[in-house]
Amino acid sequence: MAQTSNPSPRPFSYPQPGAALHCDGVSLESLARRFDTPLYVYSAGQILARLRLFQQALAGRDHLVCYAVKANSALAILKLLAQNGAGFDIVSGGELQRVLAAAPDAVSRVVFSGVGKTAAEIDLALKTGILQFNVESEAELKLLAARARKFKIRARFALRVNPDVFADTHPYISTGLREHKFGIDIRLARAIYKEAANDRWLEAHGISVHIGSQIRSAVPFGAAIERVSKLVQQLSRKGIALQSIDAGGGLGIDYHAGVFDAAAKVEEYAAALEHALGDFKGRLLIEPGRFLVAQAGVLLARVLYVKRNGKKTFVITDAAMNDLIRPALYQAWHEIVPVRTRIGKGAGKPRIVDVVGPVCESGDFFARDRKLAPVEPGDLVALLDAGAYGMAQSSNYNTRPRAAEVLVEGNKARLIRRRESMEDLLSPEVL
Ligand SMILES: *Cc1c(COP(=O)(O)O)cnc(C)c1O
């Protein structure tokens, strides 16, 4: 990306050369002054635009977009999405509590995934009346039936089947192969549905798959749904009529510069699903996380030091791996841009640098051997596409308080999570 071009399709751009990077109508320099750094900044407009892409692409059929809460679980973002018709995919009782806090009316649009649901989590979800449990093992289905019987609440469930489809992504976030811990072997699903039909506290509501994350091609999604559709037809011939197919999440974005047409990507994805669904007349659920929020967010950091060790130049920022762990964990790429580019005389040449944080381990880096416009201590830099799996995966490693978060709505910005204080960090501990 040329440093002064608009990083389309992101909602971050320079109004003119030499101006500060803006999120929609708000200058990131002004946000750093108001809220300090490190700071997560999200565009509400972009999140809603992405939600609408899915809603429009699926307008021809009964559907529900269930945002995967784990990608970014900020209450204000959950509320924004719920107000615009989204449901939610949750993977813990804690995430259910977040939905209850942010958008209690949306609880009827919640699907509950995850391989290790506890009895307490199941109880909470039963009592609040979620849409469906995505069950990942026979043992879990047994526990669900027992809890449902105890409370005399019928449990709507979908089996999360493992379609044995290969998706080309990072091994840590690929989930659709038989040897992964997720889901139930699709070849065993039919027998389990038949068995469950004898239990009056279980309602076979749907079927689900989720083959992984950051998948750029629509092909594996289509392949997975084709296998699921076949099973749904077989079940219906046996008198088990499922009302919904949940295609999971996982549609990837382009973390590199490049041209990336989000609308075309969603259309291609929706077409692959449509084709694979054949004449299935029920409801389609999808669970996008990253695609909705990743490009809506940046992590704003300030340069503390620039130093040379041997042949290498290190740009040390006040943000670190505890704020954004994706580079360390997945070797992920995040574009890094100066918030204000120097222009004209004295602009300087780009340098090859490592961008790192202050945490005491060598895994604490954001970029290695990266070409970056010259920056100096005190300058602000923005790490792009940090809206998904950024704050959500942050920690207090090195006793670093978590960053604050800001939501930009057009020309206005508001704090949606204050910076953590040392009191927040120390208060659970006992001497
Ligand atoms: C993580 C996850 C998602 C969301 O994945 P993205 O890649 O963020 O779209 C959806 N469904 C389930 C079950 C998940 O575990």
C-alpha cells in the first residue's frame, strides 16, 4: 500500500497527503490525544456495512447472521449488531452473559457452539431460551438431555458435524478435518439423530458445520454444505425434518494491501452456499466473525524508541503482544502505517525495520523486516485490520493494563471500554 493512498476497503484514510489518518470522519491523532495509546479504534459504519453484505446476499431465503462473539466481544459492538438484526454464535457461558448484558432481546437468536460446554453453561443457556445448542459430541448430547429433563425445558439442538473438508488456512484455525477436536464425524450423525428422536426433551432443530477460520476460497464452504445437505435429505426420508442448516463462519479477509472486493467475496460465498443447499427450504444460519469486524478496527500505538542492534533497526511501540497476539501466535501479517506521513523535504526514505513491543520475549513483534516510512519517537502508528481477534485475545502479560476501545460513528467517537487501571489488575489478588 502506498503510504498516502486510501487503504480501501478499510474505513481508514488520509483526507489529503500529509494529513493524519482518519477513521471515517475522525482523526486518529485527536483520538490518541483524548484517550491515549495503545488504543483500539473501530468503525461502526464498516461493521454494519459488512453485516448488510451478508444480509443482502442471502435476502432470497430465510436466514440469520449469527455474529461469532469471540472475534470481538465488546458490548457496544454486540448491541450495534443486535439492533441491526444479527444473532450471535457463542462459545461459552461468559459470551452468553455478554449478549444478555448488551442485547437481552437477542438471546432468542443465539447458537451455542464449543466442544467443552459445562453443565452450568448448559443450564444458563436452557433457562434463557437460546435458539439452539450446536452439540459437538454424543456425551454432550446426553448431558444436554439430562439438564433439559431436570428443568423440563425442551432443548433445541443441532449436531455440529465434521465434514472432513480441507480448508487451506493456518493449522491452528483449521477445524473441519476428521482428526480435529471439533464436531462429530458426519458418518455417525444419522444414528445419533435417530437415537435422539426417542427423547422428548430433545428437539432435533438443525445441523451445523464450521470448517475453520481465515478461509479465502468459497470452494471448501460449498463442499462442506454439499455433504451436510445430502445428510439432511437422508434424514428427512427417515422422518427427521431439520429446520435449519448452520454453515458456520470462517470467511477470510485480505490482510495484505491489495485490492479486495468485500461485496464480491460475500456474493461468491453466498452463491457457493446456495448452490450446495439445493432445494433445502429451511433456514440458513451463518456465523461470520472476522469478516464483519477485522477491517473495521485498528490498534493505535505510539513509537517509544527507534534503535539499531547490529544490522537491524527496531521500532519499539507502546503496544505489545499482550494487546495483539496474532503475529506471535499465527505468524499473522498486519499492515502498519504511520498516522501522519512526512511529506516534502525531510520526508525521508522508507526503512526496513522490525516493529516490536516492550514485552520481555522475542516473540513480541508485530512485523519483521518490514518496509516502513520513517518514524520517530512520539509518532503514532496504526496496525490495520486489528478489529478481530485483537482485543478479544489480549491479556495482562507483563502486568500491562489492557488498552481502551473507541467506537467511531460517522464524525463522532466514544469510549466503549476504558483503559484498565492497576487497581483492576491487582484487586482479585490476595496477599
Ligand atoms: C470462531 C468461530 C466462528 C467465527 O470464525 P471467523 O473466522 O471469525 O468467521 C464461527 N463459528 C464457530 C463455531 C467458531 O468457533
